[in-house]
Amino acid sequence: MDIRSILGGVGAAPSKTTQSADNKVNAERKEVETTALRSSEEKVTLTDTAGRLQKAQTAAAAQPEVDSARVEQLRKALADGTYKVSADRVAARLMAFEVALKGR
């Protein structure tokens, strides 16, 4: 009995079928790499709203995080019961925010 017949051609020269499959895999790999290169060249653009949000975020980041004097003033007003919420002022600020987001 021949050992090559038992191993099924292991170690033998690749058959035409194997070479054809390898060529197909290599071609597919090149196509994927080319597509990936094309994708990396694409550009992303933001909508107007996203651009405005980004600008608002940048402007907010430039502001101090905490106004210590204002915090102390609010603490005192809450402690002595003189703090009043103005529904009109809250509503006006909410509307201004919405208008700013829409860019009108």
C-alpha cells in the first residue's frame, strides 16, 4: 500500500483546483482592501443642526464650570425661603434654546 494514497496527497504539489481557489481568495482579498481604501477616502459632513450643536458645545466649554458667587447666592435664598421660580423666565429660556437649535 502506498502512503501517499492514505494521506490523500498531503505534501504533494497543489492541484489546479486548489490553485484556482487560492487565486479566487486572493482576488476577493484585493477587492476588500480596495473597497476599504475607497471608504477611508470618503468624507463625513454634519447637518446644520449638528454643526450648531458643536459650536454651542465649544462655547459652553469655554465658560467657567461653576460660578461660586451665584451658587452661594442661591444657597442663601433657598435657606431663607426667598428663592422664587419665574415660570415666564423658564419658558422664555426654553423657547430661546429651541430657536437656537433650529437656527431661526
